[in-house]
Amino acid sequence: MVRQYVSIPNWAALQHYKERRAPWIKLYVDMLARYEFACLQDASKAHLLCIWMLAAEYDNRIPLDPAWVAKRIFATEPVDFAALIARA
């Protein structure tokens, strides 16, 4: 079985540290004005923010495994990767 991964588009441009893993991520206020973000269900918005933290931890190479991601971000609802990818 080949493991698939998902990455956050334009991730490098959103990060302050280029040579090391930062203990935090940048989160821009203009995210609230983005149509794609606004169209997500509330749970998916929260999942996306948590997935960004995973991206920081895993060098933007997140296993495309919704069950693993849900467990890793302590989600109480299923992670809808299809919706997140469609709005990327």
C-alpha cells in the first residue's frame, strides 16, 4: 500500500522560520474574508486550523488518513478532507 500525503498550498510563504520548526504558525486575519474559508462548515474550519498545526509539525507532509488526523487533532467529528481540498 502506497501512503498518500496532503500539503497546505503556499505553506512556505505563510511561515516565518525557514530553517527550523517554529513552535507557532502564522494566522492571518484576512482568512475571515476568504470565500473558500467562509464556505466551509464550522467543524471543517476548526479542523483546518488544527491541520495547519500538523503541517508545522510534519514539515507540511500530512498523511492523507482522515482517521489518523482526527485522532491527532482530537476531533470529535469526522475530518472532511474532500471539503478541505475542494476549497484549497
